[in-house]
Amino acid sequence: MKLNYKRTILVGMAFFLITAFWQAYDAIIPLILTNHFGLPQSASGTIMSIDNILAVFMLPLFGALSDKVNTRCGKRTPFIVIGTVVAIAAFIALTIVDNAQLAKVLAEDFPGFVERQYQIYAESPGMNYNLVAPEQRIRELTLELTLANPLPLVGFIATLLVVLIAMATFRSPAVALMPDVTVKPLRSKGNAIINLTGTAGGIIVLVLGMVFGTSKDNYMQYTPYVLAVTAIMLVGLIVFIIGVKEKDWTREMEEESARLGLEDEPVDAQNEAGVGKLSKAELISLMFILASVALWYIGYNSITSKYSVYATNILKFDFNFTLIIAQAAAIVSYIPVGIISSKVGRKKTILAGVIMLASAFFIGIFITSSSPEFIMYPVFSLAGIGWATINVNSFPMVVELAKGGNIGKYTGYYYTASMAAQIVAPILSGILYDLIGMRYTFFAFGTLFVVFSFITMLFVKHGDSKPLDNKSALEMLDVD
């Protein structure tokens, strides 16, 4: 029993382009909302949660829908192709709408106005120096401009909805494709390769961020950057279309599962809720797995959705290179984590990853703007390894409990938990940032929820795969 790495990488190209998109989205959208529209962190966080609100409803829907579709290209491929093309076009249009708002802001020269205001106070002895910070005053003036003519903001949000809906239509089908073509005992290693491929897309976009200087200029036009990102997405889609033979590979997986005695019960033996004949203990484990997913995503997303803002405005660091370090650490760990989990079990491996992630976030609390920037590199390396360790194993634990042809539906369950958590994360953390300040709550908030996920994960009793009887560790890396 060997994992076909070439096939898995080709399947992972769908996740490659998804990750490339979200890396760019998380990097620039908070900056646009904060710097170009002047929105407070709570309002920005609310808008950043729209994708998660849509995903809670759309990911299970399109995951289950793709279970039932049967086209010449397969069940999942049509969703991936159409969704990607629409998302690319709408993402480019989004930056054009932003350019209209940016032109208005630049015409007002708010940074120059505030600088002149402070100069007047500095040259006037006896004047009241109780002024707000220059950055805050600039955002206040920008928000006043936005409210005076909200049309660009309305257009921006409307276009953003199109982008997010397009992305939501194919995420579950894209992720469900790996278990469609991979037998159950190999899905942790398969998920490691999928995440490895996705991380490569994220790193490429981070490098593009450094090339285009996305962390250097609060008033840059993002259209050239997004054109480069969407070009990368398009390349990933073309490789996927040419390389993936979904129907043939799915049939071969089913034959292999039957030969090894791993086939599932027929779909028609399952109940309407789609949880098959799960025992009470299995159902409890599923609930605790999903609770754990929700909790660590709240902690993790509260960091990733606003790190570009925190690094730029609070620490004065280049967020792109720090995130590249985290992604590189994840890349190095994906395959070893997949091998380790097949030996010691998914649950134990996840718990180790949770400890690493919580430790990294806790250390981050003590890093300030006076700290050397390089000190963040080992912290985010640890976070990257911890998150990779969690991700490689959590999704396979959920679909391990799937029956028959319901992998898409269980993929939807997984993403319902993760996306619901990501609705809560930016809103709740944004409110705390406005009330207390990002400096004192940013990493503390993430640490707390990751620790909670460790507790719930202790109650999970099902979802580990059967141990593999491999002749050697080298066989686990064979490619046919």
C-alpha cells in the first residue's frame, strides 16, 4: 500500500491556488479596510468575517452537492474550474474599486495634513499637546471621507461578496478530492502532501508581497500585485485541469479499498442526517473533534487575519518575511508529520501540535516594537510546525468517520466548524483590540483559545486510522 505522490501533488494544485488566494486576501484586505477606508478594527474584523459567514452555509452545501454530481470530468472538477475563473475575475475587479477610493484619499493628503498640524503645535509654546497619535488621526480623517461618500465602500463590499461566494463554491469539493482518490490509511500522508502543495502557493504569494512591497506603503495600488497573484492561481488551475483524471483515479481507489477490505457501507444504508451508522461513542468523538477544530481556528485566525496590521502598525515589522519563515517551517514538517502520525496516531500528533502552537503564541506576547525583528522568526517557525502538525491530521480524523460516498458532506462538517470559528475570531478579537489595544491582546487571545482546543481534544476517542503494516519507512515514500 503506497501513496502515489505525483497524483496527490496534482490533486493538491486545487489547494495550491486556494492557499495563494487566501494568503493575498489576508495580507491586503485588512490593510485596505484600515488604511484606505479608515475603518476601525471592529468594523474591519466584521467585514473580514463575511467569508466565514458565507462558508458556514455554502461549504456543507457544495460539499454535499458535489457528492451527487456526476459529469464527464468527475464530481469535484467542475466546481473547481468554474469557481476559480469567477474568483480571479472578481478579485481583479476588487482592486479597481479600491483604486477609486485610494485616489480620493491621496487627493486629500491626510498624512501631510496631520504632519503640518503637529508642526504647528510643536512651534507654539503653551498650546495643548493632548493630541491623538498621528496614525489614529489619519484613520479618523479617512473614515470621515469614506462616510461622506460611501459609494466606493459599498462597491468594494459588493465585489468582495462575489469573490468570496466564488471561492466558497469549490473549497469543499477541492479538499474532498484527496480522500476520493486515496485509501483511508494513507490519508494523513496524503493530506500532508496537499498541505505541502498549498503552502508552496502561500510562499510564492508572500514572496510576491515582498517584491511589490505590500508592507511598506499604506497607500499603494494593489492591482499589479493581485494580477501577479491571479496569474499564479491560473497556472495552478491549468496544471490541475491537464494533470488530474478524477474519474479514473476515484475508480482505482475504490478497487484498491475493496481489495484491502477497506470499502465503506453503501450510501443508502445511511440516515438522512448524513452521519451514517455512527455509534454513540463515534458521534461524541466527532463532536469533540469539530469543537477542537473550532477552538484552534479561533486562536489561529485571530492572529493570521490581523497579523499584517499588527506587524505594520504596532511592531513596525515586515510581515511578509515573517510569514514566509512560518510557511517554510511548515513545508519541512509536513511529510515527517504524516509519517509520524501513521506510527503514533493522529490524536497524539495533534496534541503535540497544539502545544507547539500555543507556546509560540504565548512567546509572541512578550515581543515589542523595540525587539529585534529576527526574534519573531523562531516564534513563527514553531507556530508553522505546530499548525502543520494539526492540519495534517485533523481533516483525516473527520473523514475517517465518513461512510460510503459522503466524503464531501463530512468535508462540509469540518469546514462548518472551522469557518464558524473564523466568524467569531476577527469580530471578537477586533472588539478587544479597539477596547484594550492590539498590543496587549493580540497574541494573548490566540494563546487562550488554542489551549482550550487541547482540552477538548483529550476527549476524542475515534478517528485514528488503522496502523499501516509497511515493510520500511522508505516504502512509505515510494511513488508509483
